[in-house]
Amino acid sequence: QYDEVFKDFDVLVMPTMPFVATPLTAADAPIEEYVHSALNMLANTAPFDLTGHPATSIPAGLADGLPVAMMIVAPRFQDALALRVAQAYEQVRGVFPRPPQA
């Protein structure tokens, strides 16, 4: 299905994670909570690990003072395209502000 998308689009640009930053899981939380949290974070990236489409993730902005990232996905075997698009965005975007200290 993803290969079909690239017939109309050069790359896909999407959030790296399906949600903004959340508090860390408590140190004494059950292991199931850690696993659930980790799997939720992979929802946008995991499909491309399975399909073999090259992807890169770069800073995209801040949400509530915390960094968010965007993922650039290219057709299979076009790794350089994903990297060129990321570099072009970073050149236009300029220096990214440092997030506030925690």
C-alpha cells in the first residue's frame, strides 16, 4: 500500500510520534506500563521498519515547550532522497531553539 502512495508523492512527511511528549513512566511502574508506553511511541515508525521504506526524523518545532519531530519517508531504496529533503528543511528552518531545561 505504501508503494502506491509514492506514485503520487515524492515523500511522506508525518509526525514521528502520534502524540506530543508525555511524562516519563514512574520508576516503580509495572513492566506492562513501560511496554505499553514504548509500543505507543512506535506507532508511526514501526510500519516502515517492516516495509523497508527509508525514513529519517528531524526536529520540527515545540509543543507546550517540548520538542516534536517530523518523519520523512521515501520510496524503497531511495534513502538519499529522505536525507536530502531533511537537509533542505533544516536549511530553510535554520537553527532550532533549544528546549527549556527540565
